[in-house]
Amino acid sequence: MRHVWIWVGVLASCALLSSRAQAAAPVLAGVAPAETITTSATPTRLVAGHRTTISGTLLGPAGPVAGDPLELQLDAGRDGRFINVSHTVTGADGSYSFTAVRVYRDTRFRVADLEAPALTGPTVAVRVEAPLYPSSERVRAAASYLAGRAGTKAFAVVNDHGGLAGVNLHRRFHSASVVKSMLLVAYLQMLARRHRSLNSAGRALLYPMIHSSDNEAASAVLAIVGEEALDRVAREAHMVDYSPGGAFWGFTEVSAADLARFFFGQEALIPRRFDGYARWLLSTIEPSESWGIPAVARPEFQVFFKGGWLPEVEGLVNQVARLERPGIVFALAVLTTHDPSMAYGEQTIEGVTARLLGRAG
């Protein structure tokens, strides 16, 4: 899971030869001492589609070399071969600078002297940073949309770099059935601590609790694990706004930031041997409860989620999800109260999700 940075750096360096090194270098009859190319990239880290400038100097034994034609080459990514991309000529002081190059992936560059084809400068590398997902622009669009919706609402995103953003991040809401995702983790952690496998009795509780949001199953799980186990999950997930609801688990208090962190960090919270089962449960919730985030994000993303609602009591409609596709993992929580109807709350969650995914018209 998780944000991905591909390491690149200076793959080789070529400094000016010291006077001792030059003196020690073999000199063939009739051949001048070798020239030296220094090369740098500015910047060496950039966002895909932005430009970098390759520059440096060409120096000979007597100092700067002016008027020499140079060629910029980049690694084509095939067997380490380089291809030519542009040309320039050194200035009076031996300096050179190529036209800025737009870069879309991690790329290695080097400079060759056209008058001495065997002479190339150091290979330098430019790292392309993956942009944030969802982007800041999309988060702002979701915030603008949410501001026009009725009721009290909040949303939080933990983006694929692990950064937190949203609206009313730490406002507390009753969890309703969203807390069942925490009960699932607490139960699986209990089994792991006791070195027990998940048997048919456990499955008979966990499956309906998540798949169809069964309340009796949730109460039974809480009675087995105890409130302290739920509190432990909250601490491990760094849920700073969490407040337990006791036997009335639906009135557990949580924030959008809490829940987004919890779903983003589930890999570390769920015992490894139960990870596949938990992911299956959270991604196969019955269709009638798969509104909101999964309704918008599928099939582009695999969605692991849980919703909770108390429309008659508080006009409350909540949903939280972890979304995955190759190279991207992020988490989203949308919490609302005082909605005019259940359908209105679902539409609010879908609207926020659509803007975060760039799907809004």
C-alpha cells in the first residue's frame, strides 16, 4: 500500500582531473590530453511533465574550451543505450546549457563531445516524483461541493503519500455501523494474540456483521473482545478524536481524520494471516449497502469500505473506504448528520468521491 517513490540519483560522477591525475595520465604521441565535461541537472527531482535543464562546462588542459559542439543524450531504457535528443555549443567560458527537457519518468542524461565522440560527461539522473492522489485541486473541488450541501458534514483524505487533508477533519460524529470495521480488527487481533485460527463460530459473527451490517453480530463481537480491545485498535491507528460508546457501540465518537487514518493503515493493524479474509469481507459488502464511495470508484479502484447510518435518529450517513489500484492507495471518510434523507446523505458521499476521482461533470 502505499505512496511510491522510485530512487534515482547520480549514477556516476566525473570530476575535474587534478593536476597530479592529469600528469599521471598516459599521453599518446600527437594526441592532446583529454578534455573533461562536467554535467548537472536542474532540478534533479520534479513532477511528471515538468522540465529539467542539463548544463555544465567543457574544460581542456589549458582551461575552458569554447565553440565545441555538444550532444545531449538520454537513457532510452533499453539495455542501457542512450539516444540523442538535442545539441548546443560551448560558450566563451566553456559553459553550456541545453534547452530544457520535459521529463515523464525517471531518466538518466549524459553529454557527449561531437568533436571527440569517445568523450562523455558523467551520467546524471532526474527523479520524477509521482503527483499526489487525489490532487490538491481535487480536494478543493470536493470541499467546495461539500460546502453547498445541507447538514453538518466533514471529509478526510489520506492521500497516496500519506498526507491528510479535508474539511472539519477533527469534528466528532457518532460512528453508527462504521465502528464495525474496528470490531473486525479487534476480533482478529484477539485471535492472533491467543494463537487461534478463525473457526466457523467466528465467521458466523464476522460475516454478517460486515457483509450485511448485522447489529446483533456486532454486539456479540463487542461482548467477546471487550471495550478495551476496541480502544487498543483506536490507539494503534492514532485515532486522536475517538471516544468509546460502551455497549451502545453505534454512539462511539470518531472524526473523519480518525477513520481515514484507520483505513489507510489497515495493513499494519490486521494480523497478516487474517488479512486476506478481512479484505474479502470489506470488499464484498452486499449490493444494497454498496452506495457512496464504491458506487463511484468501481471498477477503477478496488474498494474496501464500511458505512454507517442513523437517518431516523440524527439524519446521519457515514462511509469510509480504502481505495487501491496499481501504484495508488488512499483512504477517504465522509461523515454527515442532519441530512434531509438517507438518499441525500448517500448523494453527498458520492459527490465528494466523484470530485476526488475527477469524475464530476
